[in-house]
Amino acid sequence: MTRLGCDRCLDVHEAAARAMGVTEADIELARSGTAVTAADTAAVEFGLLCYMRPRGMTDARTDELHACGFSDREIADIVVVVTLNVFTGTFNLVSGLSRPTIDAATP
């Protein structure tokens, strides 16, 4: 189950990750809010904070990402991806879209 509740989104994003070579272990870690590397974990945690408590953002949070090597542009990209996912997930839920049939052979 996703945090927003849109299983359709989860299915599609996981399929896209697999097509890009992301391992099942990495997908499962992301679903649990963490990752293998410190940089990836910081990005996932930042994304979750953007979603769950956007007013909880502090300079210390962005400083942590900068320390992991993220640029201002990459940090902004995380915020944009979270925003887009919330928008599309909400749209899918309100419109009643069902889970798609995903062909594992199709990237």
C-alpha cells in the first residue's frame, strides 16, 4: 500500500524502476523509506518530508543533501517529483482509475 493510497501509481513507478534496472531490494527499501547509500537515503527521507510535512523543511535538511553531493537543482527536482506524484495520485484516486495491466517485457 502506498502512503497516498494509489496502488496504480505504485505499480507504474515500480515497473518504470525495474525497466531502468533498479533491483527488487532497492525498490523494497524505497517503499520502506530508506535506501542502500547515505545519499539515496537522505533523498528518500527528504522526499517523504516534502510529502508528509512540507512546513518541516529546514536549512539543516537541505544542508544534509548538499553534504551528500546534491545540487540545488537536484533538491528542487526531488520537490517537483513529490509534487507531481501527489497530483497524479490524487487525480487517479478521485477519477476512480484502476490498476493498469503491466507487461513486464515492455519498458
